[in-house]
Amino acid sequence: MKRKISKAVVLGGLLACVSAGALADEEEIIKYRKNVMKAYAGHMAAAGAIVQGKVKGSALNHAKALEATVQDMAGMFPAGSDFGETNALDTVWSKRADFEKKAKDSQAKAAAFAKAAGGGEAAAKFKELSESCKACHKDYRKEQK
Ligand code: HEC
């Protein structure tokens, strides 16, 4: 009997560790996806200034950076990462198929922009990518003040 109890205690302790670990992982991924999103926004603003002719520079470099990092968007929103310091709406998980569709669409638009970045289609492809960001934020991110 004594042995059984101590086993239960050990097991309980282990489970507590595992769930605390999982929680920490979720906090890390929330921070991570925010940083990745901020990086997207930085490259979008920089590329936008170039394709709109406000500054000289390589839209292609920013487009390549976007294409390389706008990869597994939906993967940055695993189940359980819906609490705490996040502006993601519950719809990210409750309307998952549509969320994933919008993520894939944005990924495809980033690739298309990278292909077009050096040429005459750059501004149009940039705009399409930018719209794909907004299309997702509208349904899946808390309104920004
Ligand atoms: C498939 C949906 C989706 C797409 C596509 C998407 N985002 Fe987001 N984005 C989100 C969600 C959801 C959040 C909220 C994340 C959080 O707070 O956990 C977010 C957050 C952000 C943030 C705020 C980060 C912070 O510090 O809180 C920025 C900036 C951003 N996105 C920029 C972009 C840009 C630029 C693009 C397009 C290149 C883009 N996003 C594409 C869903 C998306």
C-alpha cells in the first residue's frame, strides 16, 4: 500500500512537470509567432516603400525574406496556444480549415511576390500579398487599437 501511494505521488509530480513544461512551450510559441509576424510587417513595409518608388532598394531581397519565413503560418498556432498574451481569436482553432486556407493563400502570395519582385508586376503582387495578411487578421486577430 505504501509503495502504491509513493508511486502515485511520483506520477502526479511527473504529470505536473509535463504540463508545466507544455505551458512554457505555449508561451514560447506565442512570443515566437508575434516576432515572426513583426518580421513580416517589417519586410512588408520596407518592400512597399520600394515598390511604390518612395526609396531605392531591392524589393527582391525583402520578398525573398518573406517567402523564406512565411512558411508554416498555421503551424505557429498549435492547439493550446490560445491563452495569455495573445491577440489570436478563438476562431483560429474553431474555424481551423478556413484559417489554414488563409495561411496557405498568404504563403502562395509571398512566393508569387518573390517571383515578381524584380519586374513590372511587383507592385500588383505586393498588394495581393498585403491583402492576404489583412484577410486573415480581419477574422482571426483581435481588433487593433
Ligand atoms: C492565416 C492568418 C494570418 C496571416 C495570413 C497573417 N497573419 Fe499576422 N497575425 C495573425 C494572428 C492570428 C495574429 C495574432 C497573434 C498573437 O497575438 O498570438 C497576427 C499578428 C500579427 C502582428 C502583430 C504581432 C505582435 O507583435 O503582436 C503583425 C504585425 C502581423 N500579424 C503582420 C502580418 C503580415 C505583414 C502578414 C502578411 C505577410 C500577416 N501578418 C499574415 C494571423 C495572420
